[in-house]
Amino acid sequence: MPRTTRTALLLALGLAAWAAAYSAIHPLSEWLSFTVLGLARGSHLGEAVAFFLYDTPKVLLLLTLIVFAVGIVRSFFTAERTRAILAGKRESVGNVLAALLGIVTPFCSCSAVPLFIGFVEVGIPLGVTLSFLISAPMVNEVALVLLFGLFGWKVAALYLATGLTIAIVAGFVLGRLKLERFVEPWVYESMQAEATFEAERLGFTGRVDKGLEAVREIVGKVWPWVLAGIAVGAGIHGYVPEGVLAAFMGKSAWWSVPLAVLIGVPMYSNAAGIIPVVEALLGKGAALGTVLAFMMSVIALSLPEMIILRKVLRPRLIATFVGVVAAGIMLVGWLFNSIL
């Protein structure tokens, strides 16, 4: 049997097994929680354990499928090709392209930084590189598809539209401020004359292999974060009274949005780890705008990313970057709290 045919058959069998496992999660988690473990429905412990046993396989299965698909998509967008696409574009066009490319390129904020350095080195405008740096972690495809799977297309579409808008507008504004003098000199000294890349020529089997490789690398790396996020979400779901979160993170408290951003910035997590917490917060009455602001600040403005950026950017530029992006996130939070 040809290798391509064998790969296609194995892929079809794998997708069928994934669908069967996903459909069995809910009844299996209910049976384990309330029959095998004998926990009482409606009790704090029972609800927390049921949440954990339901969300853990659900999020991991979604994550595996999404990362596999994204790994195949990324096989068309190497770092060198991305740089070649952005090089030579007008700044406004470049901001839009950079934000869109950020969706399908690096996975977390820390892994985006090396690419950011490469963009600056080949002469791509600073504002365009910052649009990419904001979009890559914040509007990542994993968050988008998980939000779609857990909350529906409206929330996913809101997240996509607002995240891209923040990345494009913030990058454009930062570009207008002419802050290039706050980039460390060694970055410009090592600028290359032009970007070169070799297109990766892969067939169907090669791209499937890339998808599997992405699953091994990414899911293998983030699963502890996912379990930690689900454990925090389970605690909120089972033990935090609804009235408490509604009072602190509800629409009536205008200060809840900036507070959520202040809490989120020093934290570090990836989208897969923070979304179970988001799910629990929304379930307990927190306002959507406030929760989106919290999630965006956690994954777009993490402390480790700022520390790595310090190697290439001076403190004033980092502070301006954080300030502009945080202001955009707060505007998004207030906007959604006022219209939804």
C-alpha cells in the first residue's frame, strides 16, 4: 500500500477515535464522579471533581486536535517565509499582515520574541514587528478554537476581532511614536541585507508528520499548565459563591476591568491553561468583558515576555508597549461589558 494511502487511512481512523472519545466524556465523567466516587450532586466537592473530570479530557482532546491542524497549517508558514512576506510592505499594510500572520505562527509570547528580533534585524518597521508581537500570543489559534468549542462562535468572533484590532492599532500607534532609538543598538548592528528563505517542500505525509510533531512538542509541553488551569477552574466552580464573583467582576463594578488587567499582567500562562479558569469565572457570574480583559492581559503581557524583551528593547519602549496594549485591552473590556 502506498505511504500516502496508509497515512490517509490512519488519519481517518484517528479522527474517528477522537470523535468517539469526545462524545463519551460527559457520561463518563458523571459516572466516575457520582457513581464510582459516590460524591453528592450539588455539593462543593462533587461539583469541583465533576468539573475537573469533565474538563480535563475535553480540553486535552480539543487541544490535541487543534494543535495537529495548526501544525499542518504552520508547515506552510516557516519563520523565514513569514519574514519574507512582511519585508518591504507599507507600514499600515504591514500592521494588518503582521497581526494576521501572528495567528498562525509562534505559540506563546516567549517563543514570539526570537522572531521579533529576526524581523527587526531584516529591517521590518518597528510598529509592524510590534503588531506581530501582540497578535502572536494573544490571538493564537488554540485560544480561538477552544473558545469556539466551549462558548460558541459569538465569543470566539469577539475575541478574534478585538484581539486583531488591538494588535493592528497598537502596532500602528507605536510605529507613529518613532521609538526606534529605544531598541538596543546591537539589534540594528546585526541587520542583514535581505531575508532569505528556502521553501519547505512537503507532501501530504510530510505535513501530517509536521502536525504530529507539533502535538508531541506543544501538548507535551503545556499539559501541566492545562491541568493547573482546570484545577483552579474546578476550585472556583465548586467553592466560590456566585455572588462574590458577580460583585467583583460583574458589569456594575467599572474598576473590575483595570483590576483584572493589573492582576493578569504579572501572571504567566498560555491560552490552553487560562481558558478553563475563564470558563469557571463566566459560570460564576463574572462579566464577559472583564474576563476577556483578564485573559488577554495574561497571555499578551506576561512578565517572562517582558524580561526577554529587555534584551532587545530599552525600558521606556517596553513601558510604552505595555501601556498601549493594556489600554487597548481595557477598552475592549469596557466595550463588551457595556454592550453585552
